Amino acid sequence: MSLKVKAKEREFKVGKYAGTYRYVMLPELYSQLVPEKVIREAALRSGVSQGVMQACWDAAGEVIKAWATEGHSVALPGLGTMRFGLSATSVADVNDVKASLITTRRIIFTPATDLKQELKETAVVITCYDRNGNEVKRVTSTDDGTIEEPDNTTETGENDGGSTGGNTGGSTQGGDNQGGDSGSIIDGVDEG
């Protein structure tokens, strides 16, 4: 089993690398599994009927949603925990505390140790494509499998724009970045 990634040669339009071609890594598109397929597979693995599994699936979803919106961190079997959180601007004076300080609402997922270990041990296969769409190289990971940990912030949101409620969840690094100089970039096709 491996994670599939593509490195596509793209021309940067703005930022530090404007006017140059660089290889940008992004995940291969995985198809979204429809709930019916997940329920069918779970029913097969557990030995219960699809109808019973559907009822359990629906009930679990409603319970998770209800408890998370009450402020609980809810266990997701085999995956980790999920909860809601906020990012808000901090203020020095209690009289300045108001709802408009909230900048975003978040869904925070904290993966289970077993899930992180499985991801760490999963190979990453990178297929490189030049600007014309031709496959030019294939690379299999040799990294140490370091897993990014969620950012930790204080309960009080001390930093301006900080989160309240501990972990803020994963980042949005990488992806299809044609603009600035953030994201995962391979300097040349011969590297890796």
C-alpha cells in the first residue's frame, strides 16, 4: 500500500519564482467513497446487515455532531478524536471581549497513535510530469515518515489570532500552489 503523489512542472506567475518552471507536489486525486460503499464494506466485515449498519452509521453521525457542538472531543473509532474550536483575536481588557473577536470556527481532528504510525510506515510514490504532461520520473519515498503534529496553542488564545481550545488541527501546506513560494516544491526533476 502506498500514497500516490504527482509532481507537475508548472510555470509560476507571481512570487519569488515568477516566470520559472518548478515541480509542485500534490496528491493524486482519490475518488471519494460514497457512504453506501463504506456501509456495505463495514457490514461485510462485521457480519451485520446493511440495514443495521446504516442505522448505526446514521445514529453515530448524529451523536458525534451533537456532542461536538456541545464542546466535547468525540472519539472516532480507529481514527482519533474530533471537536470544534475557534480562532480569535486576544485583547488585554475584559471589557473588549466580544463575539466579533472570533475570526474562524474550526473542525479539529487529532489522529490516533495507531493511525499516525500507519501513515508513517506507508510509502509515498511520486510520479513526475513535465510541462507537457509526459511522465519523466518515478520516485519512492525514503524519508523518515515524520508526521506533522497539530499546532498547540494556549486555552486563552494568547497570540493575536490564536486558537482557543488546544490543538488547532492540521495545516494547509502543500497543494496546488502556482503563486507564492509556500507549498511543496521540487527544485528539479533529477532530485529525489
